[in-house]
Amino acid sequence: MSQYILRLKPYISETIWGGRKLIDDFGIETEKSNAAEGWMLSCLDMGPSIVADGEYAGKTLPQVIGTDPLWCGENIKKYSEFPVLIKFIDAMDDLSVQVHPTKEYCEKTGRGRSKTECWYIIDCEEDASLLLGFNEEISKEKFRSSVEDGSLLENVSRIKVKPGDFFFIDAGTLHAICKGVLLAEVQESSNTTYRIFDYNRVGKDGNKRELHVADAVEVTKTVPYEGKFKKGENKPNEKNLLVSCDLFSVWNYTVSGEFTDTCDSSSFVSLLVMSGKGTLRCNGECVEIAKGDSLFIPAGFGEYNVEGNTEILETRI
């Protein structure tokens, strides 16, 4: 099968807290009433990305790259499954307070898949915030009782945010995206979430959404947040490393004129366009890109060049 740069169409998740910025401002098409999450690069069965054009138009990303490991590069051999899921998230309202399981807990219980993630704040309201970890270390017993008596938020740390902020969130970290935040997320390829508190909201069926307190108490690290954190202050046309871990490495860069880098044989390159527009040239191809685009450059495609005025989040494994 021939290789080329894949432009991906996302799976869209509609929720009770989701907004319409991805539809109205980013040009992402959906018939759903909101676009809470756009799964911009996904190989999950429940919501795979779709190739937008070219020879494989209409096929899912796993259908295409699953035919030849050379699409993903040498590093894919370290993983039993495709390791990353990349999203846009638009929170018009507060998300539930939640936690994702660790690999050890999933192996112990025989359920779910671990999920470590990171967030890059694209835009937010003036007083927007996140919930991350606890104000101070507490016992599991106090954690459980605070959920039961409704005092949980008194123990949770609230962090104000601004565009360009970056947060790395290990599995087992209590967290919540609060209303007025638009972000990009790079995470383990998992959709396992233990919901701890949901503001007593009800779903479309009129019932309160399910909570998973027992699992959450077992897996949550009841300590202050100490994840990697970085203010976004990078120079134009220079890559800014945000995080590098066993699962993925993530950079951001602002292109003002021209930016050049290399896609070697170790990994594919995912480019998530967060603002502006430009032109991507690589391996003889010329692709117009704009805010809301997700591009997959096959491993080993060599030097690539971005011209224009745009901000990009880049991910490799």
C-alpha cells in the first residue's frame, strides 16, 4: 500500500458539558448538537479517526496503518496496541471530577486500560481553572468520606489557567477540566474513567450519571498535584518540548514564516493545528493546513516544512 500524509477526520463526542467551538470556530463537521471532544487521532474501536482524502479516503486510521508497521515507525514495536489518542476538548461547563486507572490497577482488576494524559490550554475564559490533586495529603478514608458527605471540593486544588499552559497528568491523579476551557489533549489510547463527583447532574435519560467511587478510592493518589507544568513561552519557529515520557513526546511551536524538521524512521509525526493556516511540504507532497486539522506523517518521510502563520502541537511515540 502506498503511503502519503493522512488528513484525519475526527470522531465527535457529544456530552452534557460540551460546547460548539470546534464546530463554529475550528470548522469540524458533525450533525451532533455539540462537539465536546474531537478525537483527532484515534485508533480506538469506539471512535477511530477517518482518512479524509486520497487513496484511503473513508477508511479508518487503524485500517490503514494496521496493514504495515512502517507507517508508525520502529518505536511502535514497544507497544502491544497503538499507544496514543489525541483530542480537542471544549468545556462549556464543568467536567466531572474524575481519575483514570494505572496500569497496575487494570492488571489487578482485569478491567479497563490505564490512562496518563497531558493538556495544552489553547484558549480559556479569564477566570477559568482546572482541578488537580489535593490541597494537602489526605487518607483514603477522608477521601471516601468527603465524597459521601459532599465536601470533596474543599480538599481539591484549583489552579487558574491561561492559554499556553501545559499540564502532565499521571494515571491516578484526581482532575477535572472546568468550564470555559478549550484544550488539546495527548493521552494513552484509553477511554477508562472513574467518575468521582458530577455536581448531581442528570443525563438525557433524566438520571444522575453513574459514579465509580470504590474504584476511584482504590486508585487515586491522595496527594497534592506535582505533575510537570510549563508556561507556554516559546520563540517563533522553534520547537518547545512540553513532555517526553514512555508513552509519547509532545512539542508545540508557532510558525511565523517557515519551520523545518525531520520525520525519521523511529516514529510517525502527528501535527495538530491549533490556530492559523499554512502549507505543509514533505516527501514531494504539498498540503494546505488550517486550524482544526489533524495530519499524520508516516515514519521515515524525511524533512518536512511548514510555511505560514500557525500554531501546532506535535506528537511522536
